[in-house]
Amino acid sequence: MKTIKPLSNRLLVKRSKMEKTKGGIFLPETAQEKPKEGEIMAVGPGKRDEDGNIIPMNVKIGDRVLFSNYSGTEVKNSSGEEDFLILSEDDILGILSN
């Protein structure tokens, strides 16, 4: 399996799976709205400022995050089974906590 290492202030996020509605009805994958939350799998080093210093990221591997609807670029692993997104840290709306 190939590994993806994000550059700059980008993140690799594994989308959450949404299998059934709140009422318990299972929907086919084509009818489902894609989840807007996921788990961070890899983090880039951070963005550089005007002086060339790296600005550290606000998120880390393992954080559960909420992101905007049409953000990022979709990628799949080599088996095509898992759905990942590469997105900028600016596309993250917030970190989810229990």
C-alpha cells in the first residue's frame, strides 16, 4: 500500500462512515450524503510565514474534525475500499470532542 505524506499545511483525513439514518433505515451508498467529519490520519509540517519559519499545525493525528462540504481532494487507498480526503488546515471548521 502506498503512503501519503501531506505537504505544507495539508492533512489526510479518513471520512467517517455513515451507514444508516437516525431512524435506523439503511440507505444505498449512492443515496447517502457524504459525511462532513473524519479522523486525521497524517499531518503536514505546517505553513511557512514570510520569514520562512514554520507555523505549527493546530490539529494532530487522531483528532476527529468537522470540515466544510466541498473541501479537499478525494483519494482512495490502493484497494479502493477506504475514502480519504486531502485538505488544507483552513478547511477544518473545528475539532470534535466527546
